[in-house]
Amino acid sequence: MDPFVRRLVERLHDPRAQLSRNRHFHAFENPQGKVALRISKRLKSLQADIARCQAEGSRPIARAKKDGEGKVRMELELKRLHARRVTQLDQAEFELLCALPGVADAVTREE
């Protein structure tokens, strides 16, 4: 992941940073800024689903793929919806996800 994109995503998730998209529009109008916004929204959505999954009594599972690309497969069972959410994250995205409150303790990691 590009260091600029990673820093933007970290700042978007940091409650102390208060990085406003309106005030800092110049940072988000370039392609890297758009990628950072897309990643941020995806991680926030996953964080919310992980919280729902845990509240319903399930444990989210993260499996490292063996393909050498460093991808992490996340599986979430959402009992209330009778659904399963499966997504693949880059290793850097997974690290950013685990840095969000309540995620690292909730996720079961399998190799």
C-alpha cells in the first residue's frame, strides 16, 4: 500500500486527528485520496459488521491465503440476516482494520 494512502486512512480513522474531507478536499481529489476514501469506507463497514457478528455470538475468522500475495480472507457470519460476508484484504488493509477499536480482540486468526 502506498504510504500516502495508508497515512490518509489512518488519519480518517483517528478520532483525535479530525481530518475533514470538506476542509482537506485537495488531499482527496487525486487518485490516491480517492483510494484512501474507498479503503476507509470499506474498513468502517467491516468494523461495524464485526461488531454485529460478535454481538450475535459469532466470531469473525481471518485466514491467511497460501498464494504468496499476502491476502487475508475474512469470513463473518451474520445470523440475524442469515448471511455470510466473505472479503479479501491486503495485509496492510488487515493491519489497519485490526487497529480499529474492538476488532483485534474479536477476530480469530487462522493460518
